Amino acid sequence: MSGQRLRAQFSRLYHHFNGESTDTTLQAVADILVCTRRNARMVLSKLEEQGWLTWQPSVGRGKLSRLAFLRSEMALREEQAAHWLAQGKMDQALACLDHDSTKLAALIQKQMGPSTQNGRQIVRLPYYRQLETLDPREPLRRSEQHLVGQIFAHLSRVDSPGPRMIDVYLSSPDPRFDHALTLPEAVIRPADRHQAQSSSYQPIGTGPYRVAEKQPHRLVLEAFDDYFGYRALTDEIQIMVFDEAAMCYLTPSTSLTPERLASHQTTLSQKLEMDQGAGYLLLNCRDGLAKQPAWREYLHAKLSSLQLLPRLAHCGMGEYRLFNAYGLMPGWMHHGLSSMSPVVPSPTSLTVAYLSDHPLYPLIAKAIHAHLLEDGIQVKTLALSPTDYFSGQYGRKIDIWLGAMSFGERGQAGLFNWLGTHDLVLSACTDPMLKTIESHTQRWRDTQDDSCAEHLARCLVEHQMVPLFHIWMGVMATPDLQDVASNAVGWFDFKSVWHKPH
């Protein structure tokens, strides 16, 4: 008998007797369960094995047996809900609790945050989406950048002529080589990584943590005892991914309170940091409508942040701590504001693509649809998986790519590294723009002048990209977790946090 079927039988008995111990007969139990006396006896036996009730059969004809409930129906529901939560199945867990979001939030809160088990310090963190590839060679989103930094540390290939010596050979002089060694693409990886099929999802690195388990709704990192530096203070980090009911949480936290779940709001006691990057619209100037100057000019003017964010405010976007962007980094003013209404090209349709697992993007796409419909332009949307999105295989079908960039600790110089790992952006550029990117990148390498990044960003915004918004980042921490501070990508250093015992 399945566990679900057994719980249903228990529920029938529990409701019939209002959860109170009682004297009854086996035949009465069989009638309640709509089965034979033999099956009723088998069900009672299994329920006793589970520790949910006790059954003391009577001795002698006409005497009543004793039925005593050891568990409440709600306790069993909470156990089942906890089981679904462990698998990241929020909807099923919510159904077990009669769709009571307050009870669900309380149950989540019990599981999240710091704890100590068998002498090991464990931190469980809720997150709003599945974590993608952890291969530093692939385009990395903000959270994956952080995790790669926890798993890996410095170079891809070296020659070692002697102990504690390495030789690195370059095809041309590069004054920025020391900077390149700090990037995720330059971390140390096993020599056979290309042959290992699991390298993207369960990689092996030299960082303070190793991947112990990676499933669609659960990532477990364990402290790496052979790490060359100080051992991590927290033994285990568990990131639990919850679906729709928790999709509002874009920034990491060490707790999930009933108030947050009910209001979709985040109150941070920590200082908020401005993300060094921006959400943007990338116009496909090679194969899309934007290859026509009239369309490019129209989309730049029509889809500015000042035009779109007021529409988004009606969708509850204020909860995500967004503000207008006029460049690809906070403080840059590269997007000109036209005082005249944009000239509408001939009415037609266009396609907008975005990552399917991001809760903001469908709202933005909806706002774009409503905004362009005013001018008789129909908008089709494509919600793509990260693999399909970054591969660019739909490039000829897409007119606008909706996305976000984050340069983190690299600052404005991170623009060059971001372009180098995002072929999607380059595939949407015209040949003149590709030459502009190449010349600015080479000048930056030769002169070590970071202002080259802003000059290039201005060119991209003037011809290719529409900045949409910046975001404030921060981390909500429980009082028991010490040394939690938001880093440049909105996470915190796992190896430095520790659980303060009661």
C-alpha cells in the first residue's frame, strides 16, 4: 500500500472519530474504510507500524476493541509537506496544507537558516530558481558566478618547470593578464574536465567548498578539507529551490518568514548595495527588425526605462527595488531622452526572448507588449531555457533579447569580460559594431585605461542596447548567523559565516 493511500485511510479514521481515542469494532473500522475485515486489519497493522495509532483488539465475542490516535492529521500533513519541500515542490506542499500560505511559510522557516546536526554547522538557503551550469567556461549568471567562486580558485592551464613555479605563455603582450587570472574563466580545473560529462553540474575545483549533491531543486556544498587556505567555518551549505510560491525572492536570504511570504516584501537590516550592472534590451541589429535604422531609432526611444517602468509599477515591480537605468552601470548617462514622440515604423510584429525561470522577465515582456500595442505593433514572446537562450540558436527569429548583466567586483572593466563570454551579444551585432568592440578591447589591454569600458558602453547603448533598470541588492540574515555581508553579486561568503549557538 502506497504512503499516500495509507495517509488517506488514516485521514478517514481520524475524521470519523474527530481524532479522539475510542472503543469500536473491527467491522466498524471496515465500514469506515469501505473494505473487508481482513483488509481493515491489514491497514490497522500498517498504521501501527508507522506509529500513527494503536489498535488493541478485544478478546471475546461482543467486546469492543480500543483505537488510540498517536498523531494528528495535521502533523502528518506537515510531514508530507516537508517531504515535498525537500524536493522543491512548493505547489504540492501548499496543497497538503489546504493552500494555507501562512502554515507553509512557517514550515519553510523551520527548515531554513543555520542549524547544527551531529556537530556539523549547516546553513539552508531558499532560492527562487534552479541553479544552472557551474562550468566557468560557460556564460554565468550572477548567482552562478558566486557559486563558481566558492568551488573553484585561479588558472586553466600551466606548465611547471619546478616546485612552486609556473610558466604561462601568451600569444601577445597583455598588461591585463593579472586581472584575467581573477576571472571565473581562469579557475583551476581537472585536466580531464573536457571528458567528464558531470563537469558542468558537479564540478571538481580547488575552492573552499566541493559539490556534494546537485539536483534540480537542491544544491549541497560541503567544506573541502583539502582547501589550501583556512577551512570553511560552516560545514555544509544547502540551497533549496522553491517554485512559484517563492518566486518573488530575487536576492539570497538565510530565512523565509511568514511575513515575507505573505507580503512579497523584503526588509533588510543590512546595508543595501547597488548592483554593478543593469537589466537591458539587446536589439538584434544583424537579423532582426533593428537592422533597419528607422526601427532601431524607434525601439530606443519607445522602450526606454522611463517609458516602461511606470507600467511595471502597476505590476508590483516596486517590490524588487528597481530604479531607472540610463547606462549599463549605475552613474553612466548614455541613453538619450528624446523630447519628441518616436516615429512609428509600419505596423508589424516582433519577437522578444527572455530566460524562462526569471520572475521579472514575463512582467517586463507583458509591459513591452502593452506599450508597443499602442502603436499597432504585436509582440510575440519566447521563454527560453538558459541553454537555448545563451546558445543563440534562435537568433534569426528574435528581434529583442531581454536580459541582465552584473560585473560584480570587476567594476566597469567587467564589460570586456562579459562580452568575451556572451556570444549571444556578439551574434546580434553588426560588423562595424564588432570592430568597435574589438578596437576598444585592444586599447583597454594596451593602455590599462578603464575609461575605455565607458566609451564602449556608450557605443553599445547608442546603437545596440537599451538600459532598463538597476537593482539594489542585499542579504537578509537571521540573528544566529554571524558575519553575513552582501558581496558584489548580492550573495555572501559561505566560508566566513558561522552559526552562533544558543
